[in-house]
Amino acid sequence: MWTKLVPITALIASVTLSGGTAHAEPTAPIGGEALGRHGVVAPAGVKKPPKSKATSYVVADVDTGQVLAAKDAHGRYLPASTLKALTALTLIPKLDKNHKVKPSQNACNQEGSAVGLSPKVTYKVDDLFKALMMASGNDAAMALAETNGGVAKTMTDMNAMAKRLQANDTVAKTPSGLDKPGQSSSAYDLALIARAGLANPDFRRYISTKVTNFPAPKGHYEISNHNKLLWRYDGMIGVKNGWTSKARASFVGAATRGGHTIVVSIMRHEGYFWDEVASLLDWGFSVVGKAQPVGQLVDPLPDPAPAAQAHATAPAAPPASPAVQAPLLETAASRQNDSTRTVGALVIGGGLLFGLLWVGYGIRRRRARSRV
């Protein structure tokens, strides 16, 4: 038995008051109204997309962001290792790929799929990203998270990235995608994440590498990419597949043919899915530019404006530079030489005169008393 996670778009509502009564009005799903439907959504006037046993899927044009077909696009499910695409997208810009890492015993002991990290070996961050995206190493995911400052910080960074992409169905709880309560994603979000990742040259390099040498305690050994379509499908770029006993099979991948790049994401597939994904890619290439889109992969939110950030932090004004300070000092000096100096002289002179008069008055009083 499994329980589908409720789409977050169905939970978001705006509240209006009418006669003192609150009414919830659900907002439109991200990417278009049709993408909120649970069944297959396909364009008219072209052949229907091939059938798939996946509970949820999205077929989209990476270049334009047009969604060509979908099924329960915003349904929230456990993502398994497809979540590693978000891990890579988040951490690639943050970590120096030439930085050397000696993994902790905790990282090396991660359960599930692993590349076989050893605490006795020093790895480059670049090696760890290859292990993450090619061999789906949960140990590499933990080592990267620890290098980024720890799991808690990495989860904060990953969820912030998801929000920036408007991948609002996605909640990351682990860097590897291992099942954890509250963790989720959707076929729509996986397509958004893949599209953003494809714009990063290092991300593309990791997902498209078929075979590479990986450091070992003595020498190296060979690791290969788990994406079978890299060997089978013409034009395949790659991205990520995943599986756990609770999530079942999931996949997100992209291919390029004839000047077009198509992305396909599936979630909650019960069996062998590679041929179905290939058929969905074929269909996407056959209708791209001809079919009316059923939705849109939205663009990421813009970064906060520098002015807004400066206003939020309200930093103290920096001290003036010597070039600015000098004229200010000269102006003050000139003012002192004119009116200020004159007033000062009068005040000082008046004070001295008052002092002399007071002394004279005191002397006269003493003489008067001596006469009594």
C-alpha cells in the first residue's frame, strides 16, 4: 500500500471575506490550469502520447519550456535518487570542483546505492559529483553535503533552490533522495530541475559521462552511468533515475535531436520503464513545434535585487575617504577663521573682564570688613 502526497497547489488558497465568512479560493497550478488535472493531458490535432504505466509524467520542450503532454504533473511522490539532480544543481556553484575531500565514516557508511567511498582516500569534489550523478552514490551525496557545511545547511540550500525554481511540490529532506517522511517532488518539478541543470556545463558533463575512472585506496576503478538510455537512445544527454521500495521507479532525462531538446520525467512506475521513456521522447520530438502546449515550465524567480538586500540589512554608512574628508576639514577651518573666531574672542574677553571685576569687588569687601 502507498499513499499519494497531496499536490501543494491544491493546498494553496487565497482567503476572502464575504459577510464575515471566509471562503478559500484555490490558486491555479504552476505552469497552467490543465496541469492540475490527474489524468493524461495532451494536445489536440496530433497523435496521442504513448501509454505509460507511470503514475505521473511530463513531456516538455527544454528550449521553450512548453509542456507537450502530462499526467498528474503536480502529483507529489517520493522522488528517490532523482532528487540528486537538485543536490547537484544546488552544490555545483557552491563547491570548488578541485577542492580535496577526505570523507567521514558516516558518509562512507550510507545505506543504499554507493560508489564505495573510503575514509582513507582523498577525493576531488569533481570525483564526488561524478559518483553522485553517474553511480547514484548515496555516500557521495553525504560527503558533498558535509563539505557544504553539513546536512542541515545543505537541506536549507536545496529547498531554497527549489523555491527559486518555483518547484513548489519539492521538499528535500536528504541529499541522496533516500526516503524520509515529508520528502516529495513531482514530475513537473523534476522537469524544472532538469531544465535548470542542463544550463550548467558541469551538470551536463556529469550526467552525460558514460564511463570514468574513480579513485581507490590503491589506484582506481571504473564506474559507469546508471542511465541505460545513454547507450540506447540517439541524442540522449542524461539526467537521473531512481528507485526505492517505497518510491518505486522514477526518472528524469533529456535528449537532443534536430535542434530540439526534449525532457521526460516520470514518477511512481511499477516496472521496467526505459522503453516507455524512449517512446515518450520519440513522441515529443514528433510533435514539438506542431502541437499546442498544454502548459509551461516556468522560469526561475529572479535573484533579490541588490538595493533590496542593502535596504533589508541597513548597513552603516562607510567612513568618508580622505579625498572627501579633506574638503570637509577645510570648510570647517575656514568657518572658524571667520565668524567663529570673532565670537570666540569676544566670549573669552568678556570672561576675563568679569573675572577682574569680581576680584576687585572681593578686595573692597575685605577692606570694609577690616575697618569695622
